[in-house]
Amino acid sequence: MSAIHPRITDVLTNTFKVPAAEILPGSTMDSLEMDSLAVAEFAVIIKETLGVEADSDKLYRDATLADITTFIDAAVSGDPAMSNAR
């Protein structure tokens, strides 16, 4: 995966105490047992650390970590076509 994936893994393991072994490209926030408050906090952390804003319900609840990584990569690189895909 991209350079963003380790940052996502870091946030999930250190802030939300998700076991690193469970953080797979196909994992969703639901499968990681992240409730809506945790997902909203995750979105805020991503915005603060990477400058990427997204609707936490629409993007993070249903998307896989691979989808989230792709979205963030596109937003960070300035590719509006990819960052608006969801």
C-alpha cells in the first residue's frame, strides 16, 4: 500500500487500540468494531494530521481500509477525480 497506510495503521493502533493484525486492506471500520463516535474521531484525526476532510458516515463506515487509503492518497496528491469518487 501507499505511505498513507502506515499512518492509518498508527492512528488505529495507538489511538483506538485496534490490534495491528486486524488492520487489513479489506477491513472496514465496522469489522474493526469502531463505533460511530470512534469513526467520527478518526475522521477528525485524519483531517488534522493530513488535511483531508471527508464525511465520516459515508466514507469511513462502509469503505474498506484500501478504499480509505486510496481516497486519502488522492486528496493529499490533489487528484479531485479520485477524492470525489465516493
